Amino acid sequence: MRIAFKEWAVICRALAKGRQSLIVRKGGITETGGSFQVNYDQFLLMPTFLHQSEKSLVPESQDLLAEIMADAPPVGTITFRHFVKVIDTLTLYSAHDLAQFRRLHVWSDAVIEERFHRWRDEIQLMHVQVFALPQPVNIPFHDSYAGCKSWVELADDVPTVGAVAVDLLPSLST
């Protein structure tokens, strides 16, 4: 697999542990038109370590920050541990509608609200099934992977054969 999705390392860990099954995205600064698009139905989770903090998470998930920092790869390296398959997508146009998805993610309400209201009142949801790679795959960081964008095309394939599904939380419709 060569397509990776940049996400906070702490959110990647929540997805990997089955504490979260929803990816909430507004779009990176350099997204085309400033808006996120679900361009792929399968992709690697590319953990990033910028912008995450305890106040960005619900209190019961703040323990994940220490975990991911203890597990951080060396500078100049990316470690892939998981990939996802998109099960369902949804665009929300009302902040009120976000409340029904509270159990499917570990972001604080303040982060969700901020993402929803940035630029225009709209947000993309991806309900995903997470798969653990048989072993972590380390690759060197390349300059083309940098920047505030969601999608990255990797220089080399990351093998996914033998990946095992992580327990799935309820669907978007339940």
C-alpha cells in the first residue's frame, strides 16, 4: 500500500486500541479548496506528533499521549503499524448533529467544535475498520510527506499481507 493518511499519533493509537472508529476531518491548510475529500477507501495511518495535547482529548483517553510518546520513532523515520478500510462516510452541516457520534471518537468537544466551524460549517466523517500490520514498518521521512495535508503518496509500498482486524465500534447509523 502506498497511500497514507496523516493523523495525530494519539488518534492512531485510539483507533488501534478500538477506542475510536471514526475519523473526523475538516481538511489541512494545503487541501485543495481548503476542504477534505475522502479520496481512498483504504490507506495506512501515518502518525504525526504535532498539535496534539491533553486538552484535545476526552479525559479518559489522555493516557494515550504518554503511550505514544514512549513509542515515538526516531527523528526522520515514520513507523506504520495500521491501515484502515473506510466502511462509511458522512458529511455533516450542523454542529448539533455531531453529538450523536460522541461515543465513536476520543477528541474533546472543543476540538470537534473548532474543526466544524473552521472556514465553513461542514465536517467529514469516516467510519473505519482498523487492521494491525503483522509487524511495524519503518521508512525514512521524505520532504514530500511534510505539510498540512491529509493524503501522502509514499515512495515505496508498505506490505499489508497478514494484517489482522482490530475490534470495531458501532456503526455511524447505530
